[in-house]
Amino acid sequence: MELRITKVDLLRALYAVQGIADRRATMPILGNVLLRTEGKGRLLCAATDLSLSVTIEVDAVVKKEGGITLGAKQLFDIVKGLPDGEIRFSRSETQRAEIRAGKVEFHVVGLADRDFPRLPDHREVKLAPVDAKLLREMIAKSIFASSTDETRLHLCGVLLEAVGGHARMVATDGHRLAKIERDWKSGPEISPAVLVPRRALLEIRRLIESIDGVVQMGLAQGTLFLRAGEAVLSAKLADAVFPPYEQVIPRENDKVLVMDRVALLEALKRVSLVASDRTYGIKFEAAPGELRVTSDNPDVGDAREQIDLEYKGAALSVGFNARYLIDLLSEMGSEQVRAELAGELDAALFRPVSTDDYLGVVMPMRI
């Protein structure tokens, strides 16, 4: 194996794949990135953890065909530190890679590319266009409500459904829920709904973070495929049953508070500074025309802030985890937010005043 490639192209490829490699895996090769020539003018870079895979092809001047796998993080750090310009890359018969750039030279021990796991093939999967900005928005407005506990497969992911040009993403960790709905236009039909693992969505968001146009998405044999430019991601869907989320969304909360979203968000950030690091507990005390946001922590102190609101009901007091509200309000983007409450022990519904295609549910807590 022998080739020449620009630092920019190789670094771009390694950035796309190195986050997938699992250095903690019992199989050492899963901590490596695969480098393999694809014809005379392309280099394939790939990484997988057996559930999630990313491949990307970049331009290279190939003098001798071949492949090797190298430690993903180490290789990324090496290439990042090389001088700008052209990199000369070769592999010896003893699975050692020689990397040269200017007056810098590295020799790195690798593993044979033939031992790298077989990667899912997207070429026979029917892909449909999806607007990258739309996909980023839907992921951002839902994923924060998913569980980070990977042992809870039914909660550590986002439910995705797309029918008749309309798509929905729903996430919950059992204490809060977020649901976003958008026009899907020419995107793929996804019915019945599928559960996409949280880690896969984080990688998708990273992969499309700088793309302004469309990406291609499709499903086949329990795997989600996404093509973004030269990169292709494949992710096994979670084999778990998502909770019946419609039962969690309140339908009859009759106490309606309308507030300035930014004013409420900033008040929560300030008042929560003295809240418990474990529960982030704050209290809403609502009365006609005003809302007091309070926190009382015997170990630190207390804080209070008052904001204006539209509310005509009886006085109401309810506790929340401030972090849950901050996460939700940060993604709403509207000028005003509508909070629908019932009592101090009932789930609260939050939604933008200007639209009905996004909502959040937050369970109360005793303060």
C-alpha cells in the first residue's frame, strides 16, 4: 500500500469516522480506523463498533493498492499535528504504517485490514432526500430528552416516524418528553415508527453539521442509512419497544400560563445557580400577572426572581428540575411560551405560543 494525500482530505476523513471507534471494546480492531484504497484515485476510511458504522471516500494518488487499520485517536492526533500540505503514506508487510510529511516521519503499528469487520452496504438501499437543516433541527429539539443510560434501550433513543410527507420525532427519559413534528416532503416513508439509538443521532448531527443542502436517508433490514456527501453512516435500529408516549401528554390541564420565553429561561438559569447539584430543584409560584421562580438550598442559600405572565387562575405552586426546563426552553426558539398545568403532582405541558408542532412534557418534583 502506497499513496499520497493532502492533509486536509485525510484529516476530514478521519474526523468523520474516528468518533465511532471504540477503544474500550474487547476486540482491539474496533478501536482502529480502516484505511483501504478504492481504485487509483480514492482512499476509503471507515470505523465501526458493530452497531454503528461510518465510511468516507476521499481523493488520493494511489501508487500501490492495499489496506491497513490503525488506532483511530492516535492517527487523528498524528495527522492533525503534521505540517500542512501533502502526506506520503505507505504500509509494510509487517503491518506498520509509514507516515511522512515534510521533515516529519512516523512509523505506526497497525492490524491487517482483512480482520476488520464487514461493513453494511448502502448501494442497494433505496435512499430519499432529506433537508440537512431540517434533520439537524428535529434531532436538536428531541434528543436532549432521551436517556443517556445505554442499558435502557427503550429510552436511550428517539422514535422516528414519517408518513405521507409528515415526520415526527419523540424522546423521553421517563421524567420528561419532547415531540417535534415537521413536513417531510420527499423524505423516506418510515412506518411503522423506528427507534434510532441516541449515539447514532449524535453522530448523524455531527456528520451533517456543516451541510446546507440535502442528505440521503433510507432503511433496510433493521438498519438506518444516511449518506452525507462522501460519507455514509449505517446504524442498527434499537430492538426495543418505545413507551406509549401519547398517554403521557396531558390533555386536560386547565391552568394556562403565558410568559416571555427568554425572560423565563434567564430566570431559571440564574435561580438554579443555588439549587442542589443533584436535583436542580426550583419552584414555580404563579398568581395572576406574575410568576415567582425560587430556589432554596440550605447548604448554599436561596434565590428568587419575578417575571410577568398572563394568568387568571388561582394561586399555584409546583416544583421542577430546572435543567429539564432549561433544555426544553433553549430549543423552542419562540418569543412566548405557554405552560399548561393542573396541579403540583401532575405533568406539565410546555409549547411555543406561535406553533403547535413542538411540545415538551416535564414531570413535577416535590420541593
